[in-house]
Amino acid sequence: MDKSLHRGKGRSGIEGPYGRLRAVRLKLNQSSIGIGRTSIGVGLYRQSELGGFQLLTEEQTQEISKTEERMLPTTSKGRTPSRANPIFPQYLRRIVKWQQMDIEYTFWQMLHLCTSPKVVYQHTKYHKQTKNQWARDDPAFIVICILLLAVSAVAYSAAYDHSIGHAVFVVFSVTCVHFLLAGAVVATFCWFLTNTYLREETSNSHVVEQRVEWLYAFDVHCNSFFPLFIVLYVIHFFISPLLVAHGFIPLLLSNLIFTVAMSYYHYLNFLGYDVLPFLEKTTFFLYPIGIVIIFTPILILSGFNPSRYFMNIYYSQWS
């Protein structure tokens, strides 16, 4: 493995048979560590004595992660940063620049959020080590989510309503209210809750204090929202004629679909905060799943059909 990867001519990366490795090198224990993504995956690489790079084991990666979290600079308790973090203005500027967005990696994240969400949050640790922030600096995920939501809203409007003005209203409501506004409220609540009540108390005054970034809390909402979008906006669209029908089977299926979508949303929300090493008691974010499961049979027995309810709000075709 040492001889298979070798130094390139430039500073931009490392050449090898596995593709181009874009690495950020950190000085740790007098050995050069690289974090990069190749065609075989993302991981940590250590510079060997022969000048090549060797893939580290999972145990070595975890040890380096813990060490780097203690070494990376953060805001100390009782102090404020000397200058404002410029990430948010840069984040907004990149929204209109497609060439600066990593679209391929964004779709990779979306796929794994539905199949292996823990892998996505493992990469969040790598991002913290390279960029010294937990939040994404790439707005591609939000932009693609908004576009997908707009397409789904247009599809619903084309199927159940032929008014262009009403279709515009539905698109605005879904993208700005369901996704952005509701997400901002949820992110603010979780940001306040984690920073105020769930951070570990350290008795050592020399240990730097870490806090949850608001933008990271919004990232967690976006990650949790995408699988919910697949279930309640995409799959629901194709089976909506069945779900809005009268009878016990449509009632049961509709409640089960909403229960699965909401439970998975809160599970991903839990994973997003559980990955942060300075938080404790993150199982609090799993409690809403229990509430959803308890209320589901009550709604079924009461005859409440969530599909008919929400479709009636926007299209008024089912009473």
C-alpha cells in the first residue's frame, strides 16, 4: 500500500492507481496525516517512511479524531471570537454558483441518508478535522432539496389542480414554509437545547469549549428531511389515489406511512447530534418517536386519515 500511492508534482493532491487523493495534511505526533476521498472511499492516510501513504485502520482513525477534537481551536468559555465567522456570507454567495457546488457528493449523501445514515455522519467528523467546523460549507444539499420539493409540488398541482396561481402558492408553501421556515424553527430549538442543556460540563478550565453551530443544526434538519421527502412527497404521490379513498385499509396505510416518515426523521435528528463528542444525553431526540408510535393507534381508531387531511388543505377535493 505504501508504494501504490506516491507524491504528485504539485500541491493539489496525491497521484496513485486509485485515483486522485485530495488531502489535507495535519501534523500529529510528528507524522503526516492526510484526509482525502478517492474512488475507493474516504479515510485517513498516514505518510510512510518510504514517502508513500498508508490507509489507517478504524481504531487509528478514532484515536486521531479524539486527539484532533482536543487540538482544534474553538471558542473558549466566557470569551467571544475576535472576529465574526465568515462562513455564512460565503455560504449564501455560493448558492448561486453551481460550479462551486459538489453535486455528485450531495447525491451520494442523499442516497446514504436513506440506506446508511451513520456513514454520512462519520464523514462529518472528517469535515470537522479539515475545515474546523461541523456545518457544511457547500449549499448544494439545500438547493437540490428545494428544487426537488418544487418539482413534487408541481406534480401534485398538475394531478389534482389545474390553476397556475394555485400551483405557485403550493410551491411557495412547500419550499418556504414546510422546508425552510419549519426547518429554521426546528434548528433553532435544537441549537438552543443542545448548547444550553446537553453540553458536557468540563471542570478543567484549560479545556476549550465547543458549541453546536446553528448552521449545523439546520444541516441536521435537512439531512433528516430528505428521507421524509422521499416517503411523504414522492412515494405518497404515486399511491395517493389509494390513500385518500374511504375505508379502513387506506386509513391504516396512510397512518403507517406518516408514522414511518416521522420516526425516521427523528432518528436521523438523533444521529446528527449523537455524533458530536461534546454532547451528552442525546437520546432525548429519540423521545418524539415514542410519542408518534403512541398516537398512531389513537389516530387510527379515531378515523383520522392524514393523507386526506393534508390533501384537503391544499386541493379541497376530499371531504
